[in-house]
Amino acid sequence: GQDSPSAQAQEQEQKHEEVTVHGWIKSVRRQKHIAFAMVNDGSAPRGLQAVFPSPELAKGLTNGCSVRLRGALVASPARGQTKELRVEAVDVLGACDPAEYPIQKQALSVEHLRDNCHLRARTDDAATILRLRARATRAVNAFFEDEGFCYVHTPIITSNDCEGAGEAFRIAPASASPSDPEPASASTSASGSTSTPSPHPSSSAPAGPAPSLSPDSSSPASPPAHTPASLEFFGHPAYLTVSAQLHLEALAGALSRVYTLAPAFRAERSLTARHLAEFWMLEAEWAFTRSIEDVCGVVERCVRRVVGACAQEGGALGEGGAGEGERGGQEGGRRAQVRAWADAPEPWPRITYADAVRALAASGVRFEFEPAWGRALQSEHERWLAEHLVRGPVFVTDYPAALKAFYMRRNDPRAGAGGGERETVACVDLLVPGVGELAGGSLREEREDVLREKIRQAGLDEAEYAWYLDLRRYGGTPHGGFGLGFERLISWMSGVENVRECIPMPRWAGRMLL
Ligand code: 4AD
Ligand code: MG
């Protein structure tokens, strides 16, 4: 015969799992004969509801304290969860004074959380973003593995400014201070270093940042304080890397297909929602390619794959605290839109810079900066192209050579890449709605003579790039690659507007570090 409902319940009762749960208390609700708390260990967006058969048991619990709870995992009558913990024993492992705790239950301003970024991941949204970053990282690795790329580790300390834009941070040991006396010249020459001029190009550098983005970028960055060269990197000037690209090129010249996901540093004065002084860049480089379309293809497949893999992860954003409802709604709309673009069967459009400028000029929009061939696309232009012209991700190719870094491959003028007589390079920027530039790539100049000329034109020190020129002399290949701002990707996918909320401990101009 059939078991009666009470027999079934009794059987279930015996099957109750005895568990120990570690985590932090997110909220406590006390009633006369019972108490409830949400406990979360950060492994998933939603915590576990803990039920305390007597309010006494929950006496020492406050928001933010860490606990060990022992009890039985039982079916939950409450909506939105299948199980809850019926608590039998409570240990408070770390108390948390509710009067002082900076992470209160009510809505907290973005600024308050930035000021407390050592505690920021205690909020549901910040924790969700970190899990999203981890998910995206796994998807990136899976993608490149499937595409036959080798994951390589590139240096953080370099002797060059890859982008030639004068945004590299110069490094020196803490013991070096400008007041230190210059050490004996013998030690300098013993190190084999002749005085190496700064790799920063003159202020007429072609790859300068867009002037409109920053309130104070119109005045050139002040030169780094003088540090005796012998006190820098064991006698050599040294910088934090702005991009792993040049090193990836060296490795692609042996392993054919390589990528890395690594920190990049820029003395970036732009205080925008998409600039950080320390950010993570996904960069890939591969040999034996001659087509910018190939570069677009890898970028597009990669971004689609990551968005697809992260589709579930960002869903919990904005569910939490009070006041987040509206924001959560907007972010949710953007996430759905991004997923739709990632799933759309047709390839994302490719247009040339020349056509983009023509479309901008014909738009009838009064931009702050008038678009014209030869001028950099400003963020207002990039946004219009993605948000109004295409209404989705768009690849813009073949920019004027004068706007781009020295390593990009010069287009054959007769190939008519849209620039007519004017010199262009085989490059591409991926622009997306809401963010603007998400990734940039190019074919690299593999012709030694052309590259040498471009290094000179850019005002760079040829001696610093001797090893880079070697790559062309010894079995050079046509090759290309790209770099993608990881925080910008997280921002785009999650709908979280500012990249400062897309990295655990953001660094930007003027921010006190921890
Ligand atoms: O366009 P960028 O400067 O290109 C390079 O560095 C190339 N060497 C990459 C390559 O081809 N391997 O930077 C690449 C991407 C940008 O498209 C942007 O998404 C991101 O890196 N990025 C930043 N993200 C946050 N903060 C900053 N200050 C950034 N600067 C660039
Ligand atoms: Mg770029």
C-alpha cells in the first residue's frame, strides 16, 4: 500500500542531513518564538536560510559576523528555496559590531563602497561580479584552448612603452629617493648601460590619448621625477608593462598561437567609467595570418563564447539591498541585450574608419568634436557608431596610420582599404554599446625596414627595440593579434556601468590605495 503523508514525512525526517555550515550572517529576523538568518559563504549568490527553533540560539548573531552553524538540512516551506537549515548549535567565530560595520543592510552608495573596498566584496553585487570574473576567466581559457592557443606568462617589468603613448609607470626600488647621491659612475658603466633616453615619444606622438576624455589631459603629463638610472632596475630604466603584446609577438614567433590574461598599467589621467590605472588585459597573438578579418573573427568568437558562458552568472545582480531595484532592472535589460547580440547568427558588422567618419559626418548629430578623416574617434563618436548606426557591436578597421601605434602593419595604399591616398594601417577596434572600445587589434608590421622607419617616425629609441626588430630578422612571419580590456568586458556583460566596480581593488588617479 501507499505510505501515508505522515509516514513519508517521518521517513524524510530520518533522512535529514546533519550538516555544518560556515559563512557570514547577511540578515537576522527575530520573532517571538523563532528566529531566521541568512548565512552565505560567498560560493553562490543566494545564501542559505537558517531557522532557529528558539530565538535564544540566535542571540549573538549580527549582520556581518562569521559563524559555524550545525543542524539539519530540511525541506523549506518558504518561497524561493528548496532547503533550509534547522539550527541546533551556533558558534560565532568572529563578531561584527553592527554599530560600526560599514556594510549596512540599507543601500550603500558606490562611493562609500569604493572607500571601503576591503569590505566591498561582502555585498551581494560585488561578490557576484567577482564570481562573474572567475567564470569569464574559465571561459577565456576554454576558448583559447579549443582554438589551439598556448597560455603564456609575460613580464610585468619591461624596458619599453609598447603603446608609445607615454603612459607607462616608471619603477624604482623603495630605497631610491631623488635625494640619494648619484652612485659612482664606475658602477653605472659596469652594468653595461649607457644612459638610455626615456622611451616616451615627443609630445607630437601619434598615439596620444583622446584629449576630450579627461579634464586635465590637455596639459601633458609631468615627466617622471628624476631617479638615478643605477637606482632603477639594477642600472636600467624600467616600467610597468602597458601591454604584453611585444612579448607575445616574440612567443608567437615560436609557439605560433599564444595568449595571456595579465595586469596592465597606465598612468592614465582619464577619470572615466572605463579607465583604470591598473587593469587586466586579455591579449592574443598568432603567426601566419595576413587578414584583419581573421583578427575580427577570433575577437568575435571569443567575446561571444565568454558572454554565452556567463549568461547565468550575472543574473543575481541588483537583487539584493533596497534601492537597487531600478538599477537592477536597467542592468538586467542590458544583460539580456548583450546575450542577444552574442547569440545572433549574423556576424557583427565591419566598417572601415573612412566609412565610419563619413557616417558620423552625415549623421546630423552635433558632436562636441567634429569628426573628420585623420582625427581620432572620440568616445562620443564610438558610442554613436555602436548605439545608433549599428545598434550593436561593430568592428571599425583601417584607421589612419598617424593615429595608431608604431607596430601596426601599413596598408598597401592601392589595396584601397578606404583611405584612398592617405596612409592607413591594418587594424581594428571593437566598439560596443554602453562601453565604446572593448578591444583593439591589428596585423603587425613584419617588414623590418618598414618597422624600423615607423619606430623612428614615432620618436622611439631604436636601440630599445633591437630585440623586437630581431623577430623580423630571424624567421619573421606575417602575424597579428589583439588586446581586450577585461574590466570593460565584465562591465558590458554585467551592465555594471563603471569598471571601478568590475575589479576587486580598483586603482585610478588620485585614489588612495590599500
Ligand atoms: O587599445 P589598447 O591600448 O591596445 C593595446 O595595448 C594593444 N597593445 C593590445 C594588443 O593588440 N595586444 O588596449 C587594449 C584594450 C582596450 O581596447 C581597452 O579595452 C583596454 O585594453 N584598456 C583599458 N581598460 C581599462 N583601463 C584602461 N586605462 C585601459 N586602457 C586600455
Ligand atoms: Mg585601443
